[in-house]
Amino acid sequence: MPLVNTREMFEKAYKGGYAIGAFNVNNMEIVQGITEAARECNAPLILQVSKGARSYANHTYLMKLVEAAVIETGLPIALHLDHGDSFELCKSCIDGGFTSVMIDASSKSLEENIAITKEVVDYAHKYNVTVEAELGTLAGVEDEVQVKAEDSSYTRPEDVEEFVTRSGCDSLAIAIGTSHGAYKFKPGTKPQLRFDILEEVSRRLPGFPIVLHGASSVPQEFVELVNRFGGNMPGAIGVPEDQLRQAASMAVCKINIDSDLRLAMTASIRQYMVEHPADFDPRAYLKPGRANIQAMVKHKIIDVLGCNDKI
């Protein structure tokens, strides 16, 4: 099975009240852990690559890793550019075999955002590549995306119809209270997504797929392991999983998860190195990290996304 775009995935997800997991990949072990979990769950999958990951691992290496995952699993997998910041980057990924791209011009004015997004859409659709865009700005830090809390903004529902109609995008990332990174909410506060905004957006865009960025739940067992074995992550808090499940049952068809993967890998590596100080074979400490990712992604697909057995 070749790589697929997200169009059919999202149509089925919207009608079925579930979401597709979009997991960021950087190396072989992360790809293997995610895709083995999806194979166990018989679930469609989006593997996404940020600008930073593409720079770190090299476009060709990442393409071949994802192609290997398709061969090994037989799953419908979309390869997606996460937070593309320019037409040139999106074009390079489309020309290089990506089946889905995100153009993030959310920091621009509405008119500029529409114009930049439409330029990407016009090019991508020539090659049957789907395009995700963003309205509203999420706070937090992830790779090269860095937005201060005071510069973040919720999506304005009154803008979404004009934006989607004029830009021609295939899915829309909105800001309803999630944020990038592992420090999404202040300790002592009650995390709460703005479902009223999501409901109004879906009313204005019936049947249109919505995306949630910054949706890691920051599992506290991994935070505890990181801290116990030499790390320093006080106050790391994510989005409650029950709220993500609620979003997936509504108009949200794609939920992005990155920080949780990093935590799962880092926690196991820290633990292994402390408990096995004489070992120096990378395979020894990366193997439990891969297993941690596989178990966590399986849980996400079944219990949070509701996406198991959807092929």
C-alpha cells in the first residue's frame, strides 16, 4: 500500500466520532514504536515531521523510514509536514513525497494567512496532497514553534467560513486552549478546553475536519520517572485525556501528539542508564524506549482517539 493523504481518513473519522493520531517522528525507534502500536490496533495513522525533525534526520532518511513502516505494517499511513512556515518548505516536502502538509501562517493577519494558505493549496492539490491550515495561535514551545502566552489567541469562529472558503484548505487547526510542549497549564489550575468554540466552529463548518495541536497529555508516570532519575521537570501538565476523547467525538479528526513520545523515550533512557551504568550499547537503552512508545500509542489509539479497528 502506498502512502495516502488524509482526505478519506478524515471523512471516516468525522462520521465515526473518532480522531486519527498524528504522531511526530524523528528516528527509527520512534517510527517503529508508533507503527507497531497502530498495527496491533488495526488503525490508520498520520506520521508527521516538523521542520526541525527534517533538518535533524534528513528528508531522505525519514522518507525511507516511513516507506519501510508502510511495507512492514500494510497500514494506510499519511506522511505530514507539521507546522510548515513557508510555501517553499511545503513545496519541497510535496515534491519529496509527502502526502499532506501544514502551512502555519497563523501569526499573520487574516488576509495574509488566507493568501499564503491558498498558494500552498493551489500547488498541493495538483499532486493530490492535502493541506492543513491554522487559525488562532497556540502558546508554548515545540521545535521551532515558540509563542509566548501573551501572544496566543483563541480561534475566532466568525472567521472560519471565510478562511476555509477562500483558502481552499482541507482541514483546520484551531486554538481552544491546548498549547505546545510539556507545560500546558499552571500547577493548581484546572485544565479546561473551550468546547464552546469547537461547537461553534463545527456549526459554521458542518462536516469539515478540525485539528488539535498541542494535545499531549503529559503522562505523570513518565514525568515522575524523568525526575526520579536525574531530570528536572517540575509542574509539567498536559491536556486531560477525557477532554481529548470528547473532542475526538465531536468535529476533531486529527489530534497531534509529540511531547508524550519524547517523555516516554526520555524516561526509559534515564531509568536504564541509572540502573545499568556499565552499559554503553545504544540498542540496549533505546529498546525499552521503543517499547514505552508502543504501549503509550496503543493506549492513545484505543482509549483517547477511539480509532482502533477503523481500517
